[in-house]
Amino acid sequence: MTETDGGPVARMRVTNRGTDMLELILEPYGSDHWLRPGETFVVVTYGFGDGDPFEVEHEPATVTVHLDGHGYVTDLHGDEIDCAHGRPDTGEGTTA
């Protein structure tokens, strides 16, 4: 997906300031993107309506971003980050 598909564009940085891995979930897609301590991702949404482009929920070790439109996750250089990026192996904890 790209922004050229139309509509307004909004960006929000998500930074992991903790010492453990942080799971970023992008809804309504259910995609997961894992940030290492000190890492920053950018959530991009476009084509949203008149409301707020993002709704954010925080739980221990997880941030969920609900989009009002289409969207994706990038690094700070604008390169798209795929679902499951940095996901711990099965049985591995979320500690870095």
C-alpha cells in the first residue's frame, strides 16, 4: 500500500524507550511489528475520514494502533516494515 492511493496522510512515531521488546499491533490488519529497545517505527495512515486518524491502546509490552483508513509501518527512513518484523521465536520471551 502507498499514500498515492489517495486521501489525507498522518504519521505517528512509536519509540520503545523500555528495556524489553515492544510489540506494535496495527489494526484492523492484526499485523505485528516488534521494536527493540531504543528503536522507532512510524505508523502511516491515509484515506481516513473526518475523525481522528489513530486510536492508541497501551498494555504491558504491547501498543495497538487502530487506523481510520489504510496504513502501514515504516522505519525512520520511510522503508516499509513487514508484519512479524522482529517477532520473537516461539517459546522466546519478549526480553531483549
